[in-house]
Amino acid sequence: MPAYRRSYNRFKVNRSCFLSAPEGTEQSSILKDLSARGAGILSHMALAINQKINLVISAPFISRENLSKQATVVWSKEINNGLWQHGLDFGEDSKIYIPPDNTGLSFS
């Protein structure tokens, strides 16, 4: 298990999000949970380990505009026929700031 999954608290989100891969593949998905360093996603798009993707979150409680974050796929598992669960890593230098009261999130 990657160390970052144990190092940062995860918060359940269960919001729609959007994934896009550099080769042009795009998919509406579900953001299941979020931490300062990564995210858990449910999607109908199969992603490869170490694949770079862009995660876009509609978060009106933070910003009027969608928030976008580059991420690397660190694990991927098909949980049902065509439904995938993915673990994403934002990287040490690109963490998300999550306020102590957890009332809002902002991308750094």
C-alpha cells in the first residue's frame, strides 16, 4: 500500500467529477473520497497504473469555476463489469489544502 494513503486523512465526498486523459479520452465519474495527496474515483473508464490524467471537480462551495488537478493513477481495480475504482495521487508538491474544519477544500 502506498505510504501517502496512510499519511493523509481521507474525506468522503461522493460528488460527480470529470476525468480526462492526455490522449483525449474523457469520462464523467464519481469522486468517492479526497485527501490532501489523492482521490478515490469510480469510473467506467479503464486507466493504467502510472497514467497521467486530469481530474475536474465541480465544487461551488469553493469556487464558481470547476477545479482542475493533475494526477497519476497509483492503483486501479475493476469492481464490476465495466465499472472501475481508481486511486489517484496528486504528488507531494501539488497537495490540496483541506481546512481543519473541513467545511471547504481548495487546490494549491
